[in-house]
Amino acid sequence: MTIDPGLIFHTGIAVADMAQAQDFYARSLGVEWAPVHRYRPLPLWIAGEGWCDVEIDAVYSRHGPHRLELIQGPKGSFYDPALMRSVSHTGIWATNVGDEVERLTGIGWRVMAAKGSPQERYGNMAYVTDPASGMVLELVGRELQPMLEAWFAET
């Protein structure tokens, strides 16, 4: 199975200052933003650590089909841009996150974090990385698409 390029829907960037990053991309790329969403907490299973509660702010560009996502998390967290080998990720719709994680880990990718533990087949969202390049994919369950599409349309 290969990933259909049409399923790629966003590029995520970990940022240290949400307002500054939004302003920068708005001025330089003409990006318009949906409202910022705050997750307090966001339960996240992290490889090597287990379950953690992370607090983040996240926002998507309003127009697509390919969107920018900005994420600001606390220093020392999974979303700290200073700690990420790759400060961005590519978001891909997945019909079955668990199946896709198994396929990718079977060819060398590693799980970084997910909305479910391995026993829960990683839930409806998982981050995987290619150890050789540092590329990060965020596999997002299709069941989240209606909620995200509503967010993109918010004013």
C-alpha cells in the first residue's frame, strides 16, 4: 500500500510564539487563520514515556486543500520546537491509523507519539518518524475530518 498524495492535507510547524508566527506567515505568505484552539490538557502517548498531558495551542490556515498548522507547546514538551529534530510534520488522512502505523514501522519508521497506546492501536492520531531523515508524518484518522473541516471554516 502507498500513501495517496491526495490524502496529504497539512504541514505542521512547532512554534515558540503563536502570535508572532501567525503574523509572520500572514505577512509573508498571505495566510488567513482559523481561530486558535487551546487543548488543556491533550492526553498524548509518547514513545519511551507513556501517557502525558500536554498543553498546546494550535491553529490551521483557513484555505486549502493543503493547510499550514502552527502548534505551540510548553518548553520541554513533545511540541517544543527546540527539541524536535524536524520542526515540521506532514499531516496525512488515514482510514485506519493502527494499520498505517504497523505498515510504516514494518519498513523502518518509528512511533513518536499517538492518541492511543500500542495496545489501543494508537488511537485516531499518531506521529511517526523516519530515523534516517527526521521526516515526521502525522497520521490523522478520517473520523476526525468532519471536526477539522468545521474548524477550518470557523470565523
